[in-house]
Amino acid sequence: MAAIEKPSVRTANPNFSSGPCAKRPGWTPMALKGVPAGRSHRAPVGKVKLKEAIDLTREILGVPDDYRIGIVPASDTGAVEMAMWSLLGARGVDMVAWESFGETWVADVLKQLKIKDTRVINAPYGELPDLSKIDFDRDVVFTWNGTTSGVRVPNGDFIPADRKGLTLCDATSAAFAQRLDWPKLDVVTFSWQKVLGGEGAHGMLILSPRAVERLESYEPSWPMPKIFRLTNGGKIIEGIFVGDTINTPSMLCNEDYLDALKWSKSIGGLEGLIGRADANLKAVADWVAKTDWVDFLARVPETRSNTSVCLRIVDPAVMALPEDKQAAVAKKIAALLDKEGIAYDIDSYRDAPSGLRIWCGATVETSDVKALTGWLDWAFAVAKSEI
């Protein structure tokens, strides 16, 4: 059998992981030269750095002035669970899920918090649930962008302005790449290692005045770990939202986040970030439109993520195989491109349908996405030839 010819154009940066994500273009460790290494995060210099990260986050994301922004432990997971443990239980809750992380929050509420008045509104991978079924007189927990399915809500129009419950939104793979409808959101969480390619372990928790009112008027019935405690004596701990963190943050990671935020400003802020992610999605979509072996996992174009782009193999010969063999073809593609140094970490998420997941967030160059598509065709041809 003749060898299948490799493309001539290589990716300049092979990092397409969906978290931790690619560093911003031009990043080197010298970006961290301003870090106050060896200093306490509670020293004046540490507090100034942490407050700067909060202020730049507000500026770039357009967070309303009366919303509080805090740096919290344990990445987006810590931020989501801190919000659920602190706020839920005052009324019934609708849990909305269409991929693995949303299902994790469902499991937390049902199995850990054990809130009896819980409704689960879900959908299979590739689809959104029927959002009209949500009762916003209840509290609502949902992801804005499904990181493991590549399916996002197109906008916040499904959320009423006059809701009685709180909306808790996991926006970790949406913030800085998609427009969040702030008046419709009472809690927003994300992590540094997603769209801006920061380092892991730190989460951001953003609270509306309605969420603060709930915190100060409601005490959950379950035990509250120290790192989840947002109030003291029935009042919100204001220090958390000006850089006085609950536990010790990494000043190295904070410096890296500051670098990413400053880069974001240099390319036009939120609009520049969204534009880069949208261009990356378009590069994939243009390729998918002319390629018969692959399609988006997201069925509806308006719900397709511009960050965690998930693809499924639709070649008839592959689809005729047993599921484990189909999965093997996708894994072979990822392994080939890893070996070639073209693309790292593009396997679909372990709980998701077999396929590929390509991070297309703002730190990824469109030229690399375009180069990758040619190599995907090559890798598929090689994998198919070995069936």
C-alpha cells in the first residue's frame, strides 16, 4: 500500500488541550518576572496584585459595578461547589445538564446536598435541553458552554429578568470567549486555565446583589467547609472580593493570569478575544463543510461552542464498526497527531461520545487551526486504512 502523503504545513503550536489551554501567543516564563516571589499574599504587594486581577477581570468581562468578584480555591469546580453549598436549599432547584460537568453538579445536589425538591432537565451529548421547561421561580444551575460536548446556550434570552430564583452559571469555557448576559446571571464561575490559558487551581466567583442578599438571609442546613464559607456572622466577607483570599493562592499563577489579562486588553479586550475564538470556529466549520468523514457533535449551528469544539466521525465505514472500534479510530487519529507533534490532547473527554475535541479559544492562532485540519484528514486516512 502506498504511503499517505503528509501535509507540508505544520502547526506552529500543537497545544489544543481543553484545559489547561494554550498559553497566549508569545508567552514565555519571562511573563512572570513581576511576581512577588517569597512574599505573603496578605502583604500589601500581594493584595495589590490580587486586587489588580479582580479589577482587570471586571474591566475585560464588563462585569457590573455592583457584582462582587472573588478569587477562590480549587479551580472552577471549587467555585461552583462553593456557590451551591452556600446558596442552594432555600427553594427548589432546577438542574440543567447536557454534558459531564453539568451532570457532576446534578450528582452534587442529589447525592451530597440531598435537596429533595430537585428537578433534572437534561439532554444527550450534542443537544441542548428544552430550556422552556426551566422554572425560574426556582433556583437554576446550568453551564453556559458544555466543555465536553461543545454545546452552548446561544444567549441569555431564555432567562427572565423578573425571576424569583437565583441563576448559578458555570461559565468556565465561555468566559472571555462568549458574551455573558450579566443581568440574567446571579452567580458566574470560571477558572484561569481555560480561555486565557492561565495556570490551574484557582477559580473565580462572581456574585450579583441578589446572590449576596441570599447569602446574608439564608443559612444552609448542612456543614460548611472552611474554604466554602462566604459569610461571617450573617454578613458577606467583603475581603474575599478585594483580594483577601480564603486560602493561600499562588502568586505565580496570579502573575500569569495578570499577563493573560493584559494581553487581552492589548488585542481589544472582550471583543478581540471573541473575534479570535469565532475565527477559529469558522476555520473548523469551513473544513467540516467540505469534509465527508467528520461533523460537529453539536447538532444545531447556533449552539456550537467556539472554544471546546467537539467532532464526531461520520464516515459510513467507521460508523458500521462496533462502538469500541469506532472509538479506536478516533484515538488513533489523536495518537498519530500527538506523535507527529502536530496536535496534543485532542481526544474526546472520557465520558463523552468517541470523537475529537479541539480547543479553539482565544489563545489559539487561526493559522494553527487551519494547518491542523489538513493533518486531521491525513490522520483519518491513515487510521481508516488500518481498519
